[in-house]
Amino acid sequence: MTQSAPLVVVGIDLAGSPKRPTGICVLRNLIAETHVLFSDEDILGFVKEARPTLVSIDAPLSLPNGRRTVHDRSREHLRECDRELLRRGIRFSPITLGPMRMLTERGLALKKRLATMGHQAVECYPGAAQDLWGIPRQHKDRLGLLNGLRKLGLRGLKKTSTGDELDAATAALVGRWFLLGQGLMLRGTTGILTPATTSEARPKNVNTRLKLNR
């Protein structure tokens, strides 16, 4: 009997600067392999080798309405997906403030390069997913987050996994949930990918070519 190919998702907990560690995870079915990388070239090389169906990135991948660059301070500070997070009581940092501007620029550039490679990248906020799943965020309880991800079915994570790696694993798991019909994009294709509640979950015959409009 021929085994079906594993569902492959890459999660990236992107740092604002290539001088700081970026956590990255390839999730093959529920087996996670995590690493810490730095340069964009290393990240892109990892994705190329993994050949994922979806790349889920913890970094802003869109701008507020009316803004052409993240440095334009004359218009909206919040996107519609950010306002949705506020409505749900989930804490986050606006993309136009402080170091988030650097992260946003890097995220947008990485998304563009991934698209040229034929990979679809979507924005994911691991903190939101962790809140919705009822497990700790990594800066509060790293081991609690590790155990929470294990209870959600992830295998392969180690006690020595860094917080960045665990956030990358979270992003990958959210991507897997989405592909299996258990996730949604908050406020459409340029929104934030999150786990769905029971009432929000989509049918399990979800189109994995990712027509993400809701």
C-alpha cells in the first residue's frame, strides 16, 4: 500500500534583523524539526529544501490602508486584522511602532522573494494562536509552551528548543490547521492566520491552493 506524501508546512518566527536569531520549523504531518537561522539566504534555502505547501511567518506581511511604506506616519496605524485582534482581546504590537517597522520591512521583502520561488507566504501571530489554544506564550513560560504544543500533537520538539523555535513551530501548526480546515484568515487574504473556533472552522475539503478570501 502506497503511503501518501506528508503535509509539509514551514513556520518562521522572523527577527527584525539578520543579526538576531530567527526560529524556523518544518512540520511534516505532526513531526517538527526546528532550527535557528540568521540571514535571508539561509531562510530561503531552508524553505526551498523543505518544499512546503504553505509558509507561515510571524511578521507583518501587509500595511494599513493608505500607507505605501511602513515609514509613512500620516495615515492609519492599524490594519483591519489588527482591529480584529483588539476585538478578540489579544495583545499585539502595532506594526508602525518602534522595531516593528524593521520587522515589517523584512517580512514584506521575504514574502516577495518567496513568491518568486513559487511559495505562498501568509502572516501568522503565534501569540494569538497560543492565546486561542489556551497555552502559554514563550516569554512567560517556555516549558509550558513546549508541553502545550506536545499536547496538541507535535512531536520532535526538544526541551532545549528556544522560544523562537517554539513560536516557529506554533506558526507551522497554525498553517497545518488551516490546510485541514481548522483555521481562518482574519479579515481576508492580507490578514492574520489563526486557529478557528469550532463555529469558524471550514469544511475539511479545503482548497489547499489557498484561495484565502473569506
